[in-house]
Amino acid sequence: MKKKTSLTKLKKSKNKKQLTSEEANSIIPPSLVEPKKPRGKEKVHYVNSKEFEEEIQKFYNTEFISIKLGDSINKIAHGLSFAPNFINYSYKDDMIGDAIVKMVSALKNKKFRLNSGFSPFSYFTTIAFHAFINRIKKEKKHHETVTNYRDKVYTDLMTSNEDDTGYNPYNIYVDPSSSDDSDNYNATGT
């Protein structure tokens, strides 16, 4: 007859041997054992590289983008948009759209070589990554242009002199370098 040992005795024992499943079942009652949790939901943005490569091969033979291939391209673009370096941009939809256009363009031009030994998933993810970076650069340049224009217009309006009638309705800024004291406010009220 087997002698049952308690869990605390096994923990305290200096001999750190691995428990077999029978020994573990004899120590821990089945009512306390948690059942194995079922796997979580299927990953939404997961693309199987082998299936993706097969779909690309079918496209190269038929020139027809299947639903599965289109879905894979969409998953790559949307999945990459959740990367920490892209998640907080307000124009994320534009980034995704640019990436999809670039990936479909690469498919149409048959840029990916099937016998190269490289993963099509990594190839198209790299295309999407570069499309995201290009969109960020375009938006940054646009933002700088708008900011510079706004600053120039505001400065011109604030420092402009008078119009044809001799009146400046936008003169809200007094240049401190002007020597005309009559335009400046006098604290004494005179």
C-alpha cells in the first residue's frame, strides 16, 4: 500500500524530485484541481503564413484576388495598426488604407518571389510598415505647412498698418519697438 504524503512535506523536502501525475492526484483532491481552461478566442489579426503563400500562388496563376487573400491583406494592415508605435495616431484609417493599396499593388506587380524562401507574411508586413511611416511623414509635413501658414497670417494681421481708408481693424498687437507714445496706453490715464 502506498503511503500518501502531504503537500507541505513535499515542499519542505530537501530532495526536489518531480511529482508524477499519479502522485499529484493522490496529494491534491480532484475537487480542488482547476479544469483546463479552453483556449481563448481565435486571434482576430492572425494570418497563417503557409495559407497566405498558397493564396498568393493561386493569385499569380489566376490573376484573381480571393476573399481569403484580401482578408489576409486586411488583417495584416489592421494588425499592424495596433502596434504600440502606431496605435495613437488620429489618421490611423488613412495609414491602413495606404498599406492595403501598397500591398495590393505589390501583388498585382508580382513583387513577392514565391521560391525565395522568405515568409510572405513578413514581406507584406514590411510593405505595410513602410506605408505607415510614409503616411506619418506626409501628415507631419502637412501639419508643419499649416502651422507655418497660420503663424505667418496671424503675424501679418497683428503687425499690419492701415488699409486704404487709414483704418486697421485688426491692429490688436502693439509692437514694443514703436516709438509713437500716443498709441501706447499710459498707466496714469493721461
